[in-house]
Amino acid sequence: MSLRPFRWGMTLFAFVMGAAIFVACSRMPEPVLVREPRPQPVPLRIGVYNSSELQDFTYKHHLTDIGWVLGKPSVRLLNEALALLFVEVVEVPRPGSGPNLRSDLAGTIAPRIVSAEAVYMSGEVVNVGTRVLPVQPVQVTYGFTVYSRSGKPVASWEVTGVGKEPVDNGAISTLKRNFERAMAEAARNLVNGFRDIPEVRQWLAERGVPKD
């Protein structure tokens, strides 16, 4: 008697179960960029290099089997933040593309996720009405490097965001919102502090961009 149909059935079952487990153990935050107040755009076009390390970044706490998929939503979020800062943002295939960089681009900026952390048992609590609720804070740090047209790094810095909403109506949903808050705050800090980086100010001045 042939066992081939049984084997195919078991293979399909394993595939379906594996996919279900992956979905069950993965969460993707959906951060929303804080757009107001809008900055005066830098009158330059810039390339952005989103590395595979950034796009594929997943955070997993050692106490749980949940993977927080941060890379893809970070790419979207940071592209939107950069679009507030510059008149045009164009994705490029490598950082500091040198002579192959599009002729109207002033340079390239390469974002990265420096760190992400969720503290599941922080010991911190807040009073909400008559209730005492625990806090599971989340912190996300992004890093950025600006490259000149020749591919030389001209500025590198980091921004951090924190989410500290108290746990209410489910720890997982609260953690998701705290990741979203942390990511959105970090992106807004990029927008607010971009021109405050001394090396960035110098680079902009060399490109003929006046100070605010």
C-alpha cells in the first residue's frame, strides 16, 4: 500500500501548522508619524539606503516566544519622517553611492535600528483611578549616517523613543502600543533634532542651505 498521499498530507499539515505558529508568535507594530508641527523642508533631494539588516530586524525578548517585527514598519516610518525633512527622498541601492548617485541628490542617509528593548517585569506601577497598573516600558533607538556624494560619512547620530503606557486590557496589546509610541517618538525626535547635529549643520552649509 502506498503511503505517498499520507506523506503529502503530513507535509501540508506541518507547513500549515508552522505558518500558524509563526503568525501566532509574531507581532508587527503600526507606528504613526507625528507630522505636526511641520518643519521647514531642507531644500535638497536625498537618497535613503534601507539595509537588509534594518528591513529584517525582529526583536525577541528572552522570556517569551513573541517576535516583534520592527524592521519593515521602521522603514515606512523613517521614510515618512525623512520626507518631512527634505523636498524629495529617493531609495538607493547602497550607502554612499559615489559617482553612481543620481545627479540631483545631495547625498545619502542610512538609517538603522541600534537597539530595541521591552522590560516585561520593570516593577514600575502607576495609579489610574482606583487601580494600580504595571508598566512594561519599551525603548527603541534609531541611528543615522549621512554620506556625501563621494560616499564619505559626514555625520552619524542616534535618536531614542520610549513607550510607557500602563498595562490594561492585555499585556500583548499594550506592548504593541508601547512599541508604536517608542518608534513614533524616535522618528519625531529625528525630525525635531536634525538641524541640531553639528556635523549636519556643517554639511548643509556646505550645500548652500541657510540656517533656520
